Amino acid sequence: MLRRTNQLSLASRLFSGAASRMMSAPLESSKLQIRSTTKPSTPKNNEDLGFGKTFTDHMLAVEWTQEKGWGAPEIKPYGNLSLDPSCAVFHYGFELFEGLKAYRTPDNKITMFRPDKNMERLNKSAARICLPTVDGEEVIKLMGKLIEQDKHLVPKGQGYALYLRPTMIGTTAALGVSAPDRALLFVIASPVGPYYKTGFKAVRLEATDYATRAWPGGCGDKKLGANYAPCVLPQKQAAERGYQQNLWLFGPEKYITEVGTMNVFFVFKDAKTGKKELVTAPLDGTILEGVTRDSILTLAEQNLSSDEWTISERYFSIKEVEERAAKGELVEAFGAGTAAVVSPIKEIGWNGKDINVPLQDGKQSGPLTETIAKWIADIQYGNVKHGNWSREVTGPL
Amino acid sequence: MLRRTNQLSLASRLFSGAASRMMSAPLESSKLQIRSTTKPSTPKNNEDLGFGKTFTDHMLAVEWTQEKGWGAPEIKPYGNLSLDPSCAVFHYGFELFEGLKAYRTPDNKITMFRPDKNMERLNKSAARICLPTVDGEEVIKLMGKLIEQDKHLVPKGQGYALYLRPTMIGTTAALGVSAPDRALLFVIASPVGPYYKTGFKAVRLEATDYATRAWPGGCGDKKLGANYAPCVLPQKQAAERGYQQNLWLFGPEKYITEVGTMNVFFVFKDAKTGKKELVTAPLDGTILEGVTRDSILTLAEQNLSSDEWTISERYFSIKEVEERAAKGELVEAFGAGTAAVVSPIKEIGWNGKDINVPLQDGKQSGPLTETIAKWIADIQYGNVKHGNWSREVTGPL
């Protein structure tokens, strides 16, 4: 009987803990404090922009404690984090991130592309590793303020953008493995150029079946640091054998899941009917819920004729790809993610052979790959309006 | 042909990269620089020692760059790390750690318990996520120097120890997902008390089959941060239902793999023959290669009579545990790890029922659990010598 009582009191302590967390302060953009740099930088030339190597003058930071909730958000000069070496983030992988871009439109507005989707995923990632969740709209407002603060560093021109990196880390300074009672949400911003400086460059992939990216019951569908470091060795090994990236397979069926750190799409064409299929792996808990993936599926459904096309989220294997390539039914393949938007594939090393993926004559992609890239760029750069996908930061900047 | 040439040149660049890494400076303890604190602390009372909440006056740190290799090791006052917010460790889980203890023997020597095993595993973890490896013996020497520096803080008394936490993080300040070209190895030290202050306290576990700790082709056998944050939610959910920890199951067979963040052992007794079996999951790539696990298997092989005992590293499922409990053949179970050494189990929640694990009358463990704890403590505290398991830090301190 005593034991049962102990259980109940343990449970009630935990539930009251949950209640006090609910009563603690939410993240409020109205509490923003801004401390500006005394040395604003001058923009780099577009041709000098890499990916995520240089950052804007300021960063956004908000601290959270289990006791008090979210503190006042702060925009401050970009600078080092000072953290106790026992902090949870250094030992137990309490870290998650997001990646999204802000674009300068031809009429000189700045917009973020679908930031609500990133905030939705940020909260799913946070819940999975017991970090605090946020009101996504408040963080979107704060990211807008950060962009405004450094607006002179948002590059101009098609293909150029400001990459935003919201990150949350557990900062409890103790070595017990438990849910952090302190966290830091920060956002840094990097002016970036086009992933492929001279148009598309199709890549060669090595299919990886000796290492596994994600597993049912794991966390491969969340944007956690935990999913990334273990991916680098297979990529490096593929590179040593002359492939630019690796293609992740899963299970005895050798299902195709992702490419490197992107979602992946294939296009098949039925030799008899001529009907084409755009296919990607289903969201079964092992696939990152990519914003670009979702955008492609949405636009394909809206723009492709159902007489000619089927759009599928289904399991498909490297064996199917190999067989259909042999029959001439493999017509395109591409990776999809925020950094490159779409990344065409020209060859897949598998089982000692290279499977060839067709490209258009004299081009580095298939026709649908090229079309999808244009659909998305047109929305991102404000040439075409699509629902509320483009979120304007403020008036003309 | 051009493509083939490019591949070769890519490969040769990579191999020359590997070669230059090999030629870069190794980690050398002889280069140690010591900067002592001006405010040495006074030891806490033993009864005030928690686990990993307070640290000694100094820490060890060594920087590595791909270009130059390992720099000069430094012992310096314990203090915050200052890191660029774009560092790989905050975004992509480039982090690994080790845990080991130093003990004060009755004749006032200080010894580390099997530090070579930790260094061996540290190097396996590092290789898995493309961080640099070390000469383990050099790091052991440096940890000895750190202990010597703070020797007044190594607690006295059975059950007390100095917990050492070697940690390596990737510190490249850029957002591309690739092998870090900068890293930091640091060691912090925490004076700790016995895990169970008043002797053993057997725990109730909830068997978890809705989440998966590790999988084939993943990295569950390495001590990476990536393996820890995702474990906390199932532990928290078990706690909300009145269980102190969770028991990890794997696959449709519901194999028992680990308990919380420890290895796990079960003892069965054949009802017909009376022969007992000590069993733990095999090292198939999904199980952490625990130093305590290895020590227990080694000591059991040396000390238990093969007439009475079988020692098995084999797959066994929660269903086998349930069936054998029903037949009265389940006689003991315990977790095994550096922090608690052994942690007895008294009940396992599974499938809506609690499986009872016997304890000795009036005690909080089974007889073998108690015996094993004593075997290991005797070696750790220098009452019994066992090969080179105890590594003396220096002369009398």
C-alpha cells in the first residue's frame, strides 16, 4: 500500500510540474529588447556569399527556465555563447534546429517562405526531446525584427537569400540525464547565394545499405542534432568512392528514404500507358517532414494534369529503381530541401553498378525538376502569389 | 572520361586530406600547460555530494584543427566555454563523451578504474562521427594530472569517488553538414557520492516498445550525445505512470536491450536442473559497450562455478522474462553502469501487468547482484587487485 501511495504522489508531483510549466511565462515578442551593434558591417558582393559561413551583425536570443518560462527576447550583436562545460547540449544532444530563407522581392519587400511550417516542426522536435515549445507566430515576428535589424545584409537578386537558423539547446549545467530545466532559443542569419552558382549541377549518389539513418520509434522525422552527425561518415565514404552524396536505404526491402540530408523524389514513366508518377517516401516517422517536400507535393497536385500524372507518397526500393531504369521507365530523380530547393541526380551507385538517371539534352536536370524549381522560385521571389506561403517581414525596406 | 578524371582527383584530394591528418600533431601530454586557480575551493562534506552537479576547481582542454592536429593540452580554472553560435556542436550533434571514476584507496592512493576501456570507446565514438581520435594513454596521463591538480577534492570513503567526464565536441563555425575541421576535447570532474545513499534501492521499470533506442546500422553502441536526448521522453512517460526507469525493447521479438542509460542483466534458474544463467544482450551494434558490463562478465566467468552457472550474451525477450517469471525461473535482474555500478530491479511493467523480480528477504537486491557489487567495489577501492583494472594516478596524495 505504501508503494502505491508513493506512486500516486510521484505522479501528482509530475503533473503539478506540468501545470506549473503551463503557467510559466510564454514567449512574447512584445518584450523584445534590442541592443544594436556599434559597428554595422557592409554587405559582401553576391559572388562572395557561401552557405552558412558568414552571418549578419545581430542574433536573436531568448532564455527559458522551467521555473519562470520564457524570458525577454533580445536582439544583440552576433557573438559567442558562453556556456558551462557541463551543459546538457554538450553531452546529451539536447539540440534542435530549423532552416528557412527570407527573400528580397523585385519590389524590394522581404518575405519569409512558409515560416509557420518551420515553427510547427520546431515544436514537434522540441516535444520529442523534452525542450520547451513556443508560440510560433511570436518567433516569426521576432525573426522579422531580426531581419529588419540587418536588412542591409539581405542580398538582392534571383538565387540569393538570407538563410535563417532558429536553434534551441538545453543549457542545464549538470550531468544527470533528464529533461533540461534551462534552454536557449537563438536565431542566427546568413546571407547566402544560389546552391549551384552556374545553374543546376546533377550529382552522383552512392546507395547506402550498411548504415541506417532512421528507424521506427526513433526520431528521424524530427530536426534534431542527433540525426546529423551520424550521417557524415557514410557521406564521406561515398565521396571517397567518387560520389557527391549518399542515398539512404532502409530495411531488407532496401526502401529509398532520403538523400544526404534532403528528401528525395523520383519520376517513373509507365512504358505501356505513358503515364508518369512523381514518388517520394511516405511520412512514416523515419522521414524528415520537409517544407520543400510539402511544397513540391502541393504544387505538383495543383499544377500537373491527373491524366498524365500520379503523385505518390509510397514505399519504393532501389530494386524498383534498378528494374525500371532497365526498362527505360526511370525518367528523373532529385533531392529536395531548403538550401538547394531541388538538387538533380544523374547516377546512383548500387550493387557495384551505376544506375543512370536521364537528364535533358545539354542540361543538368530532367524537365519536371526544372519546372518545380521555377514554380518554387517564382513564389519565393514574389513573381507569383501562393496563398500565405510568403510572409512579408514589413513594408518596403 | 572527364567525369572519371574528376572522380580520381576528388578521391586523391580526399586521400591526401587523410594523409595530412595523419601527419598532423598527435595529442601529447608532455606539452601540458597548467594555469592554476587563485581561489582553490574547500571540499564539500560527503553527505552534500550529488551526481555531476558540482565540479572541481580545474578542467582539462585540448583543441584540435584538421590543419595542425592537436594543440597543447591545458589545465585551467573550471569555467565557461565561449563558442560561436554556428558551431557544429549546437546544430548537428557532433559530440561524444565518456564517464569513469577515480577512487581514493584505504592507503590514500588515487586510482582510475579501467580508463583504457573508456579511451578505446572514446576513439570508436569519435571515428563514427568523424571527430579526431587520440592516443588514449596520453589522455589518461592528462586526466591523472587533472586529478592531481584537484586532489583535495577527491572524496574519501567507500561509495565516494571523483567522476571524470571526458567530452569531445565539433567546433567548426559554419552551417554546412560535414566532418568538423575543428574540435575541442575537454575533461571535467565531479566529486560524487554513492548512487544509493542508504544501500541499494531496487527500481520499478516500464518496458518500452513504442520507442526504439538504437537499431542496426545506427550508432547505439557509441557514447554519442545523439543517443541520449531522445531517451528522456520515454523515461519521463514511464515516470508519469509510476516507474523509475524504462526498459528498452527492440523489434517484433521485443528483445530486452538496455535499461534507461545502462546495460541490463537478468538471472534465470532452470526449474528442472537448478542451473542458473546470467544473461545480457549481445554486442550487435545496438548495445552500448559498457565498461561495467564487461567487468561483470569477466568477473562472473572467473568467480562463478561453471557447474552451477552459465554466462550468456544472447538475445532474450520480455516474453521469455514473463514466461520464466510465471514458472518461478526469474530470480534476479539489474542494470549496470559507471554511475550506480549495479542497480537492482524489482518489478517490470509490461502489457498492463507487473512482472515481479524476487529480492532477498529484507534486502533491496538479489544475491548475485549484491555479490557483483562487492566484487567490483573491492577492486575499485583497492581491497582486491585485479590485473591492471586499477590505474594508479600517482604516489600517495
